[in-house]
Amino acid sequence: MNILFIMYDQLRFDYLSCAGHPHLHTPNFDRVAHMGVRFSNAYVQSPICGASRMCYYTGRYASSHGAQWNGFPLRVGEQTIGDHLRKLGMDCWLIGKTHMVADADGMARLGLSADSTIGARQAECGFDAWVRDDGLWGEGPDGFYDEKRSPYNEYLKGKGYDSENPWADYANAGIDDEQIASGWMFRNADKPANIREEDSETPWLTSKTIEFIEEHDGPWCAHVSFIKPHWPYIVPAPYHNMYGANHIPQPRRADVERDDPHPVFGAYMENKVASAFQREEVRQKVIPAYMGLIKQCDDQLGRLLDHLENTDRLKDTMIVLTSDHGDYLGDHWLGEKDLFHEQSVKVPMIIYDPRSAADAARGTTCDALVESVDLAATFVEAAGGKVPDHIIEGRSLIPWLHGEVPDWREYAISEYDYSATPQAVKLGLRPRDARLFMVFDGRYKLMHAEGGFRPMLFDLQTDPDEFNDLAKGGKHHPEMDRLYDMLAQWGRRMSQRVTRSEDDIETMRGKSGRRGILPFMYDGSEVPDELTVKYRGTVRQDHVKGDDKGS
């Protein structure tokens, strides 16, 4: 079986028709949901791009792998799904974005060249790169944001787009009175991108994916990672004006949220992107473009599904659809992602398993608490392996896909290290104190903040919009204590003993005795005779008396 692991960047869990969006029709996402299982309570282990992706790729929590912010390298030696799957005879390929930063110091220390096979995999999250393009080719006075070569930019140049950076000048810009109308400016979000639709980013990566499928026999895992619907929020015709003011929901925010807010929440409500999305004209421009980008993603997913069906590959290809985090879009007075409201930390997750064992669960919705780290475990089991649970901290979703009800987790965890942000500076925090933790039991959601701050608490049963921070009132200590106990239990997990599995340790027990290490005995009767046979027998030489009995 092959695995097609598709990730969309910054796709909200509720912006799909199968998740109940009232206006955005996504028949191809719905098609996969009908073929498989839609997980309605899937949470990422960090709501920031790089850290979230490293959790997906390692199957480990952010504080376990350490790459907790964009640009933080994933240390050499962290095993990823590529490492696990290759042991099982499955290739693992990247098509698109990872947000991975290589541990250059670690590679140099170990003498690993990026040009070698091992070094290249270390630098690419364990993947073999079919094509890598992280998709943010911004350019300013100090040069490019990403200094790597952009395959997408080279493609556009080959198509005749006249620019050194056609990503910025055409794919993510419109036209205003013969001037470039950059997608970096929200006011331009309603303009069509100045690019032929078939040349825009999502169709380009879809074509690359089809090329890969045509040229590779299995078994393979292909991580197809689209940059969209991540900003810049601009999309080519005809998607730029498919949605309008009548499709924009009222923002989910309340004045009570701004009344004595948690200091961290308050700092984020005052940042630049939040201030922008608090303006209704920004939401009126951005949300239709965001919906258009998702609609384009859905259409291109249809291309992929049709190709798999037409080439008879649906029968042996597992399909996974998910995202690295969501997008506030003005809800909770915020933009972007970062904190732990549902709009940010909850993601779509839809899985199709082609095997007959999954027939019983097709077209169902599972409301179990699922974490992004579960996919690594799922892929290992799907490839026929035993999950190395001393390394991978997630749990396989195969039982749910096959209609079973396994003994499951009681809570979901997410972490956020915001030490590199202006908010940490504003709050006067040392980097080590600028950390947040979420624990969610399916009803109550607690946010713990290091640095001496109080927690936040929401009851999603009585307050599904997460407006009322119950930690302000001091009346919910039993619930907070219970959730803190869960957080403490998680904090005591075994996360760093990655070189010995439970089976290894059980096999090791007693081995030292069988290899002659027998301390703390009085006369040898404490152990079986066979363990002391090498320490018994007639003396061959007496060096105490100087009598050489062997002579």
C-alpha cells in the first residue's frame, strides 16, 4: 500500500462543507470523507508552522524534538516517518513544503555532508525530496526570506513570467492601474492574481504530484505539502470573486474577551495582524480570497483523486488530508494562529484506508481526541510495522479506521514556545519562560502559561465559542486541578529514552547475570548453579602460597 499524505497550510477545520461550512462547497474533501473517516476533534501539537510540522514528521511532541519555532533546527538524530518507513521497505518522498531547518552544526559535528544521501535526508526531515518549495519567496532590503532556490519561481520563469521573483510579482500580486498590487497588502486580496490559473501554486504542485505518481512504483509515502491557503491571501481568476460579502460570517468574538484578558492573550490581541483583522474591511477582503484559495485546493484535489482512480491506484493508496494549524480570521480579536482556541489549534483530518478491513467505517465521523503525532504511528502500522512507542509518542489511528473502539487518550496536548516573538518582549519574559501549554479533555480546555501568569480555562460544552475565561472567577479550581493533574501526567511521560524500546529492556533483564556479573551474593546459592559455573572448580595455581599446581 502507498500513502498519500497531503497537508494544506493554515486550513481551518471548519472551512469544508463536510465540516459544516454553510457556503464553501468542497466536494473532493467530502469525497475522501465519504471514502474514509473524518476525525472531528484533531489537534496539532503546536499552533505554529515549523513546530507543528516537526511534530507530524517525528510523531513526537514539540518539547520532545525541540524544534519549537519557525527556524529552530530539528536536531540531528531525531527519527522521522522517513526513517521509520524505510526500515519497513517503504520510500518516503517530499513534494512541496516542510518548513524544515537543518541542524547544520550537528551535521558538521558528525561529518555529514548535505550532498550525501544521509545528509540530504537529515536536512529534509528524513524525506527524499522530489521537489521542495516552502512557498514564501518574500524579498526585502536584506534579501530573500528564504535563500534556497525556488523550483516554482524557476517554473514561472520558464513559462515566460518576466521577473527575478515571479512568485511575488505575479503569483501573489494583482494589478491596480497598471501597477503591481501585492498580495502582502490586504486591500488587494479581492483582485485576481496576475497569473494564469493553471500556473498558480496549487495546480503546479498538483502536477508535480501526478508526475511523481506516474514515475514511481510502490510502496511509497508521498508527503504532498501545499502552501495554500496560507497568506498572501490572493487567488487567480475565477476563484477571486466566487465568494462575497454574503458569504462572510460574523466574527466570533465578544467584548468580554477584552475585559481583563490573560496577559498573553491581551498581548496577542494588540499585535499587528490582530489589529488588522479587527478591521471589518480587512475581513471583507481576506475571507472571500481565503475561501477561493480553499476552493482551488479542492478542485486540485479532485485532479489527484481522478488520476488515482483512472490509473487504478485508489485501491492501494491510503489518503490523508490535514493541516498544520488553522487561521483566526478575526475571531477572538486575532489574526493568524498562535494560541489555543479551536480556530487555531484544531485542524481537519480525513483518512481513507483502501483495505477491506476499513469497509465498516467508511463515511463515518470519529469524535475521539486525535493528535497530529498519531499520523506517524498510523503510517508505521499501515506499512506493516510495529509502532516504536519509545520513539513515536502518538498512537495509531488504524483501529478507528477499521471500525474498532480502542482504549484511547483522555486528553489532548498542545505547546507553544513564543520566545522569539514581540509578545514575549512586550511581556518582559526571558526566552525560557515564554511557553504555553494546552490540555483539553473534550470539554474543558486549560491553557497554562509559564512566567508566573494565571491559567485560562474554557468550558466548550456551555461556551463552545470560548468567550468566557473561567479562570478569572476563581470558581473552577476542581476542574483546573484535574486538568493540571493531566498536564503533570503528560509531563512525566518517557520521552527521551529513544535508543531502547520496552521490548529491548525486557529482553535485557537478567542478561548481565548470564554474562557473569553476579554482585551481592553471599555463597552463590542465591542464583542458579549455571550462572556460577565459571566461578567454581579446582584451583590451578596457588599464588598465595606460591605453589604452581600447573607445573
